Amino acid sequence: MQDELVEWLEEQEYWRRNNGRDHVVFAGDPNALYRVLDRVKNAVLLLSDFGRVRNDQGSLIKDVIVPYSHRINVYNGDIGVEERKTLLFFMGNRYRKDGGKIRDLLFQMLEKEEDVVIRHGTQSRENRRTATRGMHTSKFCLNPAGDTPSACRLFDSIVSLCVPLIVSDSIELPFEDVIDYRKIAIFVDTESSLQPGYLVRMLRAVSTEKILEYQKEMRAVKRYFVYGDSNGTVHEIWREVAQKLPLIQLMINRDKRLVKKDSTEPDCSCLCTNQSAPITSL
């Protein structure tokens, strides 16, 4: 189906006129269009992260990072910690590939900690209900890397007002031009997270006032992660796409005037790739 789609696309007048540079392609799932990404990489790609995208295929300059759709119910209560008895919550697949191997190590470290709930669970209606209750009654929600750096759990945490604890060194995040994620999440590098007792000591040291600040900020940006909100995710995606228009026009004009292209050099629209460095901060 991917091959057939692109074969059809390449026959279209509007694709051929600028080699796809003035098109937008939604490829949010890590496996989306993986067979044909080289043939559509000129377009603005809407991606969840760069985990399975080469440096010459995607970049922060050319493309837009989009959030996964959250899978649990939005928390509509007030900010506060009185009803959030659990310190740290996680429910998801324990065993993942690549950077997600850290999940099993974190399970081993955290599953016996007091006031920490960490469970293996796959996608099902009952597990979503359990995850909803867990996130709505926890102060912090663990967000480790999966098969790729990002996962839907992060956005479940935000709409639950459960402060995300992000352990994913190469993660890219949506709408960072307007959201300062340090105000709504805690970032810990992988190496530090695996030190015995490090995570729980750090979280127990966070004051109630600081948690309330995180919750207040999450509530303020929650709309950015709701696809069904008319002023939410879809609106913000198109806002960011609009910001790419000068670059798109530059690349179209440049392509038309070049008489010889050096295939060994990277496309200038892909020079900025994800260069996340591990930072531990509160």
C-alpha cells in the first residue's frame, strides 16, 4: 500500500511541479511510510520523533513534531495532591527494543519501592481504565523511552496533570516554540535514572508547592495535546507548518536554479537533526 500510494503521488501534477516540497505528509506512527520515506522526504513530515528517521530524511528545520493522541480520559478536576496518594506511576509494556530496554531495568529497580506503582500492561479497554485511575491519582508519571524515544504515555500524563518524569535521552517534543517543557516535566538522563534510589529520592524531595506549579502549567497547555479541541493540536500543527513556508519557497527556488547537485552533501533543509543531550533538571 505504501508503494502504491507513492507511485500514485509521483504521477500527480501538483507533486511533480516542486518534487513534493510544497506538500505535508502525516507520518506520526514510527512505522508510517517506512518503506517509502526516501521518496517523500522533501515534503514537510509530521512526525512523533526521529527514532526511525535518518538525518537526511527528517529535521527540526523542515518537519514538525506532533503529539500522539492521548488514550486515557482527560482529568477535569482541580489541581492538588490530596487525592494523589501514589508517588510514581507507570503502566505499559515492560519489554521494548532499542532505547526502550531501559524499561525492564527501571522495573527491576522500582517495583518494590513504597508508594510506587509500576505494572506491565498492553493496550486494552480494561488496561486503559486502570491507567486512567493510576495517572489521575499519582503525583508523577514515569515516561521512559519505548521502541522509539517518544510514546503516547507522555501526553496521557499531561492531560492527567500527572507530572511527567521523562527518561529518554533522544526525545523530541511538540510545539517547543511555545511550550517550555521544564515547567511541566522533569527530565532525567538514562545513566542517572539507573542509580539505585536516585529517582525516588529526587521525587520525594519535590515540594507540594512545586508539584502545584507543574500542575498549573500543565493545565494551561493541556489544549495543545487534544486533537478534538478546535484550538488544540490540529490548530497548532498548522501554525507550525505555516512557519515553514519561507523555507519551502527557498528550497523550491533553489532547486529550480541549480544546474548541478552534489549527491554526497546533505540537503540544507535537513542539516538540523535531533541533538538532544541528557540533562537532569527540576
